[in-house]
Amino acid sequence: MRKVGKLFAVTFALAATFAAPAAFAETDEVFVRLQIGGRTLAWPQPLRGALKLTWSLVDSATSTAEARNCGQMVAATSKGMERAGLLREAAGAFTYWQSIAAVDFEFTEDPSKADVLIGAQETPQGIAFADVIHRPAGNMLQGEITRGLICLNTSARWKTGFDGDLKSYDLRYVLAHEIGHVLGLDHPSASGQLMSWRYDERTRDLQRGDIRGMVSLYGPRLRVDAERK
């Protein structure tokens, strides 16, 4: 069983039964930065260009100390999920965020080298969860994310695309939501954003709050593209 180094972890979920957060102003541009212990969390940014992160699929039993819900993960394929489809939908989910912010994602076949790991829960619960491993960033107000974990409940009913059935879940949409957590966004509301905590199939796209939140963390994609030309 592979052990992943421990620092601190926090867990987020997308679920119809998750307790509603405190009320926020009614706006289509709302977002909430991820804060743990009074520290706002984000991946450390490079001095120039886009943040570059790698991702992979769990290929064997993996244990992460202090991770709440993704602490024990196994390969999703061992739980019946088809690898090619999972890779396709995960790549599409990362593209949600890469298309609007200065973050580049690259797949690696080696899970030990991945910044973000995607796997299946050893003990199924909920729909999906994300754990963020982090460390202090040298002051009391900021922390650095060092690894992200995303674990799927393979006992849930998964699908590709929206069909109005809220008891089955679009894999790409759910993964995109959990990726938003491992990048540093929290739940802003019950609905209205991709990062909202309720799965409702109102829209498949990033909303204005999602975009504003991610750009506030890592800058806009267009700025980085312009620097490369």
C-alpha cells in the first residue's frame, strides 16, 4: 500500500445533502476562496508564466495520512470504472479551468509524481470528495497547497452528459467541481455556480463566479498566452 506524505488536509464534497453554508449576497459573480485555520490556500505560483500541475489516476491502494474522505483510495478501474472513459472525462474537467486561468495540467502515468490524484473511495460514500494537503506559507494569512486528492464513489450512478436525472451524475462535471476545490475554491452557495454544493444540472459551463474566483487565484489565461507570443 503506497503511503503519501502528510501535512494537513481538508475535505470538500459535492452532494445533495451537504449542509448549506452561511448566506452570501445574491449575485452571479460570487465565489469563495478556500480557507483553513484562518489561512487562504492556493498552489504556490511561479515567478513567470502559468502554474503547471500534473495529474494521474490511482493505480493501486493508496493511503494518505490525515485525509478525511480520500485517505484510503484504490484504482477506480478496480471498482468497475472504465479507464479510457475516466481519462477522457478527467482531461475534459481539467480543461474547464485551464481554458480560463493561468494553470496548465499535464497527465502523468506515474501517480507518485502527480500533484493531483484521482481514484475511488475504498469505502463508498456520498458522490465525490476532494482533500487538499497543504502547509503554511511563511505567514499567518496564507498557506500553500502541495497535493490534491479526488475520490469518487464508484457505487454511485455515473453518466456522460446531463439528462435531467439528478440521481445519476455527469462524471466530467463532478470532477471539474472537485478540481476547483483542489485549486483553492470553496462552495459559494447552494446553486448558481459550478462550485456550488448542490448537483442540479442547470448548466454544464463555468459561471461568472467560478471564473472570477479562479482568475483571482492564478490570473487569466489570455495574459499568459500573450506573454508566450
